Amino acid sequence: MTRNQQLFDRAKQIIPGGVNSPVRAFGSVGGTPRFIRRAAGAFVWDEDGTRYTDYVGSWGPAIVGHAHPEVIEAVREAAAGGLSFGAPTEAEIVIAEEIAKIVPGVERLRLVSSGTEATMSAIRLARGYTGRDKIVKFEGCYHGHSDSLLVKAGSGLLTFGHPSSAGVPADFTAHTAVLPYNDTAALEAYFAAQGAQTACVIWEPIAGNMNLVKPSAEFVQTLRRLTAEHGAVLIYDEVMTGFRAALGGAQSLHGITPDLTTMGKVIGGGMPLAAFGGKREIMECISPLGGVYQAGTLSGNPVAVAAGLKTLQIIQREGFYENLADLCARLTQGLTQAAAEAGVPFCADFVGGMFGLYFAEQIPQSYADMTASNTDAFKTFFHGMLARGVAFGPSAYEACFMSAAHTPELIDDTVAAAKSVFARMA
Ligand code: PMP
């Protein structure tokens, strides 16, 4: 028995399913999850000592590579000065100013500890600001695990085939409308009927929780127009795409200024840090200035802020995003060509430092397209690659992540490994 198997068995005796977040359990691909002992740069090592080229990147945060020496040094220094104070610090102002400088729509922001908190708080704020109850989300989009958002969410929920979660009273989701992603006509019909009662629309401006699905330009423009016309708050959930699809997030690519933005993952550089921010007028409805309550013992944690701030400095260096995009292009083109040579139906797409791999003839445009892709083929590919020392996310419904520590040579090795896997799949 491998050490990974031993640990998985032991974990299951004390942690439900052996994991602290469902997708880690390999439920949709089968097999034994790799227990990670350490990581550096583009690699992770498991408890059996096997090294993997990592395209998970902790599901997004590891954009500068794992255990980047400058980030680790910043964390060491901050930790030595105390782990948490429950009082304001100068570093919180510095990171808030830095985020506001990078993300166009952010006039005020507040730090929290997870993406779930950020989206949950942004929605409460939108409801408090507008005095309306209804919210809109889209099929296949995931915004964390707060009650009112667990309706046709992506990520682990999609992976496990439960469109909603047990334990959520129907009353709690009664105000949540779920519309198809990228369907402009459905959006128009919804707003014509219910626009006046709608507090907000929350969306993934480039979906990454049903694999990577990009919105059409028409859909983006219609969403901004309709929310503005009806006085609904437009929330860009950039927990995944922020500082990832581009430095300024998907909103900078769309040329859109949302009313609120939620952020996470990259801004903590691997530590628990997230944020929500946007228009001053809306943000000032929050306690202690306004009546919308929101708080956190560890919010703005000094160690997390230090990791985040250093990460934000590194990603602003010359050529950072050009390099990530070049690496993604090299990988997606290499894989597409290798699959075509083997006759395996496959395509791939990317934006900035995130990419999607699809066992389908065409790049999916919606949740329905995505769920029609060949998940059995993904499973075979996933395990074939893992056996060759390459780790993709253990689900066909997850986007993948590049880091600045990856190199063209590593990408070529990944493509070479994929060639042998595709050849066996054909
Ligand atoms: N929003 C989006 C778009 C996400 O991708 C995620 C996590 N994958 C979340 C919210 C929730 O973030 P967290 O897991 O930090 O709670």
C-alpha cells in the first residue's frame, strides 16, 4: 500500500471523506488523492516522494509559483511580529490601496478570509443598498458555499451531480433566480419581468467552475446595460479571474466597471485572504458606517496580508502576464495538436494564466455544452497524466492554472507525456 493510500484511509477515519474540501477526494475521477508533502515553483511532491508538474496551483492562488522565496520571506517577517491582533494595521491600508490601484471599479474595499465570505457579504450589501430581495446567478457558476448561492452551482457540486445542496431551506433560495450562462435572450426576458425587484446579478465574468467558459461580448454588454437600467447591482465575482485572467481581472478585459467586485485566491498568495469592494456609495452601507453587518476575527490577518502584498508586487513586474499567456498558448496548442494527431476529440482554450481542456469537438459556450463533454475521456487522460508526473485538477469541470514558475521546457515535457496518453486513448 502506498503512503498516499495509507493516509487516505487514516484521514477517512476522522475527516468526512478524508478531505476538507470535496473535489480533493478524487470522487469524480476515482483513485487515491495525492497527499502533498511540499511544493516549490511549478512542482508539488506527494507523501510517496513523487514529483508532479502542477497545473492546479492550489486552485488559483499559486500564480508566482509555490513557495516563492520573496513571499515566504514576507510571511516569515510578518509572522515574527505576531499572527493576529484584531485591530487595524498599516499593512491593510497598503494592500487595499494597491488593489484599488489595480482593479478599476474599486473605490472602497474590505478584506475577508475566503471567497465565500466575499460573495456572501457582497450580496448582503447589494440587498441592503437596494432594499430588494431577488438575486440572479447563472448555471454552472460557483460563488462559494453560502446558502442562497447553492443553486445549480459549478465546482464540486457540478462534479458530484447535485445541482443544489441538502441542508438549505427552500425559503433561502426562493429569491435566487438561475439563468443560463451566455444566453442574452433569457437575461432580457428575466429583466423585463423582474428587473425592478432585483438587488443584484452575481456572475463569473469568465466562468472557471464549469471548466473555462468565456462569455460573448454581446452577453457582457447586455448584462451591464440591463443591471444599470433596472438599478440592480452588478457583481463581478473575480475570486478566480482577478489578477489571473489579466492583472486588472476580467473586468479590465471586458472594459466594464462593475458596481461591486469580489476577489480571493491570488490576492492572498496562498494564505486565507479575500476581499470585496466597489462603488463608494454602496460600500459605505456597510457597518460601522451603514446598517449592513459584516465582520471577521481574522479579517485582514497580518500574515495573509503580507503574503498577498508581496504577490501583488511580483505580478506587476514587466512582462508577467505576457509570459503566463505565452505558456498557456504553448500548452493548449501543443495538447490540441497532440490530440488531433492521435484522433482524440479534444480542444482547449485559455485567458491570461488560466486554461481549459475539453474532451469535446468544440469549445463549450454554456453549462449545457460543458456537461455534454466526455468525462470518461477526461478521467483516462487525468490518470494517464498523473502516472506521468503531471497534475491537473481532478475533475472535468475545473479550469487549470499556469504559474510564472512554469517554463517552456516543462510545457514541452507535459505535451510529450500527453502524446503517449492520447495515443493509448485513441
Ligand atoms: N467565487 C469563485 C468564482 C470561486 O472560484 C470560488 C472558489 N473556487 C469562490 C467564489 C469561493 O471561494 P473560497 O473557496 O475561497 O470560499
